Amino acid sequence: RPVVPLQMQLVVLSCFLLTLLGGSDAAAAADEVKYLPGLQKQPSFKQYSGYLSVADGKHLHYWFVESQNKPATDPLVLWLNGGPGCSSLDGLLTEHGPFLIANMLYLESPAGVGFSYSDDRNYVTNDTEVSMNNYLALKEFLRLFPEFSKNELFLTGESYGGIYIPTLAERVMEDASLNLQGVAVGNGMSSYEMNDNSLVYFAYYHGLLGSRLWTSLQTFCCSGGKCNFYDNPNENCSKNLFEVQRIVYASGLNMYNLYAPCPGGVPQRFSIERGELVIRDLGNLFINHQWTQLWNQKLRGLASSHLSVRLDPPCTNSTPSTLYLNNPFVRTALHISPKALDWVIC
């Protein structure tokens, strides 16, 4: 066969590499958000919205907002809301939004959350799969935006982010190409046992329980100077913990911010709206006590008889975000796939 001169080989290789790099630049450019409908003034910073394809035909939606200071050198911060199953766009639109000194990457994870979707429409998952797909999404983002690959990287989240962030960080720390500098989790769920035990003390120290209930808790849930509110088999302990849960979660207090009002009040634990089962009780508190187990069993029975089920966190007004993000002009501006479901907060 004919011998290809070395110079020609180098030219072909150069063209191939330029094609790869050009493809990355083109994909990133196609995701740039040029105009957001409904805003009186358009943002002066660059922002991008699109999809990061991961394993098994899953496509995670991202919204990336560049720093308003020095994007080339400012940190890259990944943000994940919790739930599990709640959209990180809630963090962008209602919790903190763009930052002056950080490049913010909001990732809707796992598939089935927000605008993220799966080709096979199978949205059953687990923490291990979620952490791998979050890692793959981060790598795919840096392939599309290689200019941020050397920036300081921070992984942040809230709520079930107490699981998402550490499991993702474990994978990221094994990748020497990523410049991980830190993690941060606010109001995190990292341990059911720690959550149950700390919640009771938190409620008491903030004056929510009263001396009678606290005395009963000490009598039936504590021994030898140590209290066990997590899996205590004492029936009287469990009965008093049920009262604690009612006070914290069903008395009108804002479970996310004790000092703030509860938007919309505290509605029923679940309702049927236009044939859809809407659940407002997260079901992740005192999971080892019988009354929680019976409640979760009831929810599973209700869920099996409804085609559509969604979580609507209490004390959270997601109506403005839902109306805006489901506007067809907004979906077009954000490059949302027609395969994506309607956006809901959870």
C-alpha cells in the first residue's frame, strides 16, 4: 500500500484534533442562553443551559452561570438540591442564584428531576448510580467547557445533598484531573440516626416541646445519660416522638427555617390533584418507629394506584418557578428537550 508522508500524517492529525476541539466549542456555544423571556433587563454575564449525557441514555439538564468577576480564574461551584428528587433550579431561582465571584453549575439530578430525562423513561435509581452519573455529568461539562477544568472546584448542596455531595466527592477525589478544593452541605441529611437524635434536642432548645413532653422523653427514651430517639423500642418513647413530629412538621412551623413564615401554611400530608398523587410528607423522620412505617406503607399503596406521583415540600411556594419554567418560550430559550417532562420542584 502507498506510504503516506509524515508531513501529511501530521496535517490529518491536526485537522482531527481541531475537529474535536471545534465540536466542543460548538456544543457549548449552542447552549448559551442569549435571551430570557419576561425579564425587563437581560443579565450582563454569560449563562448556558443544556444537557449532559451520562450512562444508559440519561440526560441531565444543567444551567451554568458564569461569575460576574473573573470567570477565567474564579472557582467552579457545583450545586445540588436534595429531596431526593428536587430540582437544583430551585436553588438558582429562589435560594441564592448567580454569584459575583463564582461560576455556578446547577445540575438537575437524577434523571426524572426537573428537565432531566432518560431515553427509556425508567427513573428507578439508587445513591450509587446517582453519584456515578453526577460524576460523569461533571466530566462531560468540563469536556464542553475545558477552560474551567483547572479552576478551583467546590461541590455544594443541601438536604439530601448530605448524601449526594459526599458520595460524589469520593469519586472526584480519585480523579487527579479535577481541582477539588472543598465541599459544603447546608441543612444536610447525612444520617437518619443523627437526624432523629439531633432534631429532638433542637426542638427542645428552641422552646417547641414544653417541660411535660421533655420530661416524658427523658423518662422513656433515655438511660444512663444517653438518649436514643432513633430506634428505641419503648412504646411510650415512640408515642412521645410522634408528638414531637407533629409539633415540628404539622403545627405551622417552617421546617426549613424556624424563624421564617411557612408559605401556604401546612396542608394535608397528601392530596389527589387532577388524578395525580401529591405527597407533602417526606417520610424520612423516625423511620424505625411503627407509625412512620405504617405511613410509608400507606403511601406506597396509594402510589401504586396512581400513574403520576410527585413530592411537594411543605412551606415552599414553587408556583412562580413552575409557571415560568413551563412557559414554552422559556423552555425554548433554555434549550429544553421535547422529551423532558413538565418542570416541577420535586
